[in-house]
Amino acid sequence: MNNKRIVNVRILFVALIGIISGILCGYLTIKCINLNYFSLYLIPIIVLLAFSLCCLFLKIFKSNNKYINVINRHFVATIAFVLLFVIGFGFTTIKLVNYTKLNDFDGTYNITLTAQKVRAYDNYATINASKFYIDSRIVNESISVRVYFNDNSTFDIKDGDVLSFDGSVKLQPLFDDTSNLVDYLYGKIYSTQINLSNITKIDSKTYIDDAVRNRVYSVLQDNMSEDNAGIAYAMLFGDKEHLDSQNMQMFSYAGVAHILAVSGLHVTMLAGIIAWILKRIKVKRVVNLVVVSVFLLIYCYLCGFAPSVVRASIMSVIMLIAYVTGKEYDVLSSLSLAAILTLLVNPLNLFATGFQLYYLCLLSIITLSNSISRILAKLKLPKIVCSTIAISTCINLVILAISANTFGKVSLIGMLTNVFVLPLFSVAFPLLFGCVFIVSIFRFMGFMLFIPNVMLHLIKLIANFFANLNVLNFNFYHISYVVLILIILILLIIKYLMIKQLYKSIICSALAVLMVVSFSVSMISNSYNDVFALSYQYKSNSAVITIEGKNCLIGTQDKYISTMLKELKIRKIDYIIGYDVTSNNLDVIDSMCKDYKVNKVFVPSTYSSLKPDYVALDTFDLGNCHFEYQYNSYDKCVGLKIEHNDKIIVFVSSNNTTQDNVVLINNLMHIDYLVANRLSVNTSLLNDVENIILYNGSSEYNYLDLYNVQKYELRV
């Protein structure tokens, strides 16, 4: 029998597939139990596990059978898959079960916490804490606080301040959306809101990492322009606190936002330079490994142990260990080991976009970049140009798929921008790091930052030029993860399937056709003529209706609007009815207007000063729909009344107080449909309401047709 290998198996990569499968199985199992439905995604995972167990069984009890020889050769890999599957399933199940036991803290409590990651905006700020106290009782979970203040207030809260205030604490729902898992991962398990005037600062603590970062930013401010100081700070620490929204948007539209988040590109560059310097001065390999490892540990600490920095540091240390021990460095095995370690620390890392981007971009580079470079070399292009274009193409191939699925939009312009930006960045970043390190110790040497400042300004000019082209930017619907899986399969087949090139090309072509078909099917748009389709998520009071061929979005406060629009397959919005608009979400509306080519934004007349181009009216008609804003005695808009096909539909603002809801419902004689998440009123007020639509965790769907629902359970 021919013993030639068909697949170049890496045991660690098989183990990675095992732990990923176990995590997904654990997540889907707990989700199905809590939402009372079965997910079809469990079927292929269970089949894969069953196949692996059968292989082990045949190996143990049928070892003399000639047809089992192939299985025998991969016995260790099969064991690794099953073992890591069990570990991933167990870790995920335990973590999610513990989360499902958490509860809201309704009522008024005294809350004490130590501020972390303080971010101030125009008239509000966000504060995180890894643990907090409820009436002196410790809660070992993370909390996100939104603090509101007016234009005359001085916001002076900083990292390390110990704060005390009274309020209620809400638990972030776990299974509404995959992004909620990421919220849990990044410290937003609980949330609360408070006015600045109601907060008491009772103590202040200084942390070494905060002190270092503050000193670095002070150095940047003294020797760079304000914009470049914010960009440099983001490059060094991955923290966009000092970067204004305009620059963030510019880098995003240009497709080079990745240089502002410390990732593998940054860490590998720094570790490589330090290792090279130590090698040149004849430092022993073991000392080289220790020095670089200590440096990376300190850098991870200064970056708040951001997952992207930790991932890249693990990869760099593994590469150095291979160098020290004289072993061959296998990139795929190293990549797999780093991913396994990251998932063992926290299995929810799997659902983070950063995790997916980092490892899949590396996989793409490993499998595809050399082939692209060889093709470009035939065009007689310089080697560095071939390498830059190849790496940029590989990265963008993955970014496009994940961005389309996660954000609903992609920018192909990034492939071109990176050709100009990456070579500049590869020089500017290590130069910036070295100069900042020296100037932070010797302040009088600030002149050293002149060259990095010029280079950052040039990068900004390039990014601004390509961002303003406004071409090759596309909106996408919620595409299936099948597309991403097919991309991964194609990449693995290109590099690791050991068959004739002709057969390999046929298989890849077939998978590519299947990928295009799957993608095309997901891009077929929907129309909602005379049917209100609404997001069916926590605290969601938003809906879409198509009026005479025009898409109308009702509501602007819902954090799930982007998810809703993707799943409803809405590419263009003609009108936005902002009955719940506030000064806090104007940036969100402006972004939506640009992304979805909005023609008009209707707001209540009391908000006419928000934007001069908004249409401020109390009542108006669109096709066969009559819209009328509802106010309380203080002229605050508390809801929206819609008359459609002899039906009265009322949307309640999620910002309402209980008294606002009482006033709104009392003012209306009859309501056919009341869309009222976070509703808090006496049930006796709802006798004249035919249908009450609010959050119900038992639904497996992310949206529903308003006219096709029955009366739902009322939660008050």
C-alpha cells in the first residue's frame, strides 16, 4: 500500500481545530438550553467529534485491518483533537454557566469602584472597572459606567480614581448577539449610567503603567503636533484615547486602521529589532531569549495585556525558543500553539474580531504570500515591492471577509493604501519607539522626535488622500461564515495538500465557485413593503419599513441597528425617523447617513438646533404612514405614534422614565402595537394595548415582522 502522505498534518493545528470545535459546541449548547431551541451549527461539530471517536475506536480494536492504516498514522493527532475538544467544551461551559447565574442589581445601591480606561467625549465619558462594590459587598465581575456631564462641567476623573455613587446596575444580556460575548471578554458584563454631579471621588491610586503612559504622552505633546501625538500614542500603546474621531475615521476609510492598534506587526517588528541588536553584539542565545521575553512582558503590561499584544508576544517567544534550541521553526505549529494558549486563558477570545483577524491574516500570509511574490517577481518589480503587495493582498483577503461579516462594509482601497503606508510605517514605528524611549528619560533630547513627526505627517497625508477618494467602499449584508470557512480551506489546500497541482487547482476552483455562490445568495436584498420589521434584541426599539419603495429606519439609539440592518439585508436607508435622537448619538447618525446614503433625517421640533440639515417637525406623512412625535410636560420627546393601515403603532423611547411612559400611554386612547422594551408602567394602563412587543430571550430570530406577532409576555 502506498504510504505517501496526502495531507501534511500538524498535530498542534489539529489540536487547535479541536479546541475551537469544543468552544463552539459549548457555546451553542448553553445558548440552545437558555433560548430553548436547537442550532443547526451543532450538527457538523457533533459529526466531526463522532468521526474522531470512531477513528480512535477502530485504531484500538481494529488495528490489524489494512484500511485503518491511514488512521493509525494520525493516531496522535486524533487524540490531540479529542482531548482539546473536551477541554474547550469544558472551559466554555463552565464560564458561560457561571455567567448565566448572574443577576441585575435593581433598585438603588451604593456603588464603589476604581476607575480604569477612562475615556472622555463631548458630553459623556466611559469608565471601566474589573470589580466593584455594591453596598460594600464585592462583585468580582467587570462593569462599564457611562457618565454624563454638561458643557460647563469639568471632567477630572482619571485612571486610578476611587469613585462612589448611587444607582442601579444592569447585566449585559449574554446570548442576544455574538458581540455581547466580546463585551464580556473586554470587561462589560455589567453597566450603569450616572451624572457627573452625583459622583464622589473618595481616593486616588497611581499605577506604574498609567504613570509611564502619561509621561510618554507628555513627551509626544511637547515635541509633536496634536494630531500626530495622538496617532503616535495609539501606535505605541494601541490606545485611541487621544485620537479624535475624524482621524480615526480617516484611517478606517483608508484601510490602514490596523497601524493604530498594537498587533503582531508592531510586536514582531520590535522583538525582531531587539533580537537582531543582541545578536550583533554577540549576546548568547539564551540571554537573547530572556531579554526579549522580559521586554515583551513589560510591553504587554504597558498595553494593558491587550489580547493582540499577548498573541504576538507568544508567537515571538516561540520563534526565539526555536532559535535557541536549534529546532526548525514551523510557522503553522507556532501559530497553532499561540492560538491554543490564548483560548485556554479565555475561550471567549475566539469570538473577538481581533483574534480572528490576527490568526487568519497570519495563516493567509503563511500559505499565499510566497506564491503571490513569485508571480509579481515575473513582472520585474523590486523585491520589497513584491513582498509588500503580497503581504497586503493576503491581509486584505481575510480582512474583507471578516469586515463584511462583522461590520457590514469593506474598503478595497486599503490594498492600495498599504502599499504606500506599510514601508513608511516599518521605518517610522521602530524609530518612534526608540526616540520616545530616549526622550522620556532625557527630556532635553526632544529634537529626536522631529523625523518621526515628519514621517507620521506623511502617513496621515497618504491616508487622507485615499480616504477622500471614496471609491471601492462597499456595504454588505450579514454574510454566512461558510464563506470564511471556504477561504480557510482554500488556503490550507494551497499549502498543505500534497497532491498533483492540477487536482489541487480543480479543488480550489470548485471551492471558490461555491464561495462566490454562497456570497451572492447572501447579498440578495429584501423589501418590507407595509410590514414593520424590527430588531428583536435587548433594549431595542428600532424598526424598518419600506414606504413606496423607500426604506425608512425608525429609531437611532439601538446598539444593534447595524446588526439588524445586515440581517434584514438593507443596503440603503432613505429616511431616518429619530424620535429618540440625542446629542450623544449624532456621530452614529452621521456615520449611518454616509454609509447608507440617507436622504433625510426627521427629528422632533424641539431638537431643531442639533443639526441644521435635519428636518424638525412634530407631524409629517410618508406615503400611507402618518408620523406624530409624543411629548411629556417638559417638551421631551418620549415616543413616536404611527398610523398605518388603520392601525396605531407606538414606539417608546428607551431613555424614558416610568413617569414618561405613564404620560405617553395615558395620552393615547388605543394602541394596536406597542414597541416598548425597558417598559416600566403599571399593567392596568395597558388594557387598551392589543400587542406588546418587547425583549423575549426565547426567540431564536434576530428580527420579526411586527404585523405577524401575537401578544408577548409583558415584563415590568
